[in-house]
Amino acid sequence: MPQTSESTARFRIRHKGHTSPWMTADKLKQATMIGQVAPEAMVQQSGQPEWHEAAAIKGLEFPEESKQIAAEIKKEVIDTHPRFKTLRELLSNFLHHPVAINLVDADHFDEAELLLCCEDHFEINLPKRKVRAFVPYARIKAVASIELDEGGTQYSESHKVRIEVEPCKAFTATGD
């Protein structure tokens, strides 16, 4: 069995009942540094049965508590709709959260779970249709970030997202 190097190693995260898709070590480090991985989250390396607490893994850096407090204070002061540089950056705030998308029918939005945001596409699960879809960002017509009445400490808790795309019949159960 070949030795796994850091560049080819894959990891996944389990936190609050959700398990992420596999990711590279660089993606894991990046997600940790920007606060998307909690120190108490569990991390598994591919090919290994054990799960380890993220805070105990050498090389992972978590945002300093003072930075988190400063960010919360700043959040109260700034506009409730921050600016995002890319659609990927916006959507990554909603990983493992419900989103609405009109993937199958232009006039109907299905509830879906956003699973992964990649370089050129995002992946979603449509549980009612029993479909997992890989959607290129190029298919997006518009993304609405809608502020909810009840607030939250994170953007994904205080907003919901509707993604309007060019519908595609390939995502129906029959594909007809």
C-alpha cells in the first residue's frame, strides 16, 4: 500500500450530525483558519477508521478568540448583507444548510442541502427527489440572500438562500 503524502491525503469533518465530503489537507487547513471548522469537530483521514478532535490535530490553526469577538462586534456595526467576491464565497457560507433551488422546474424551488463548493461547480442533495446534483456556477442566473426575522451569530443562521439556475431535465428521476 503506497504511503499517503500530505498533498494526496483526504479528510472529512463530522460536526453536529453532519459529515462533509472528502477534502485535501490544504482545504481542511483553509476551512479551519477561516472558522468553518470548530475545534470540537471530529476529523477522519481517508483509509483510517479513527476520528480525531480537530483541536488535537497538529498543523490546524483556529481563529483566535479575540478575532472572533472582534468579528462579532464588527458584524453588529456593518450592514447585514456583507459583500462577497464570488458566488462560491457566498454559497460556502451555507455548506450543510438548507437552500432553495429551481434545478428541475423554472417555476418551482426545491429544498436542498448544499454539500460542497468547488472551483467550477457546487454539489447539492435534493432529498425529496432522491438526487445529488453537480451544478456548474455558469448555470446560475441569480442568488438571493434573504435576511430572516430571527437573527443568528453566523451569516447562515440569519439568512436563507434561493438559487435560480437554468433548469435541466437531467436531474429528474426519469431523466426524460
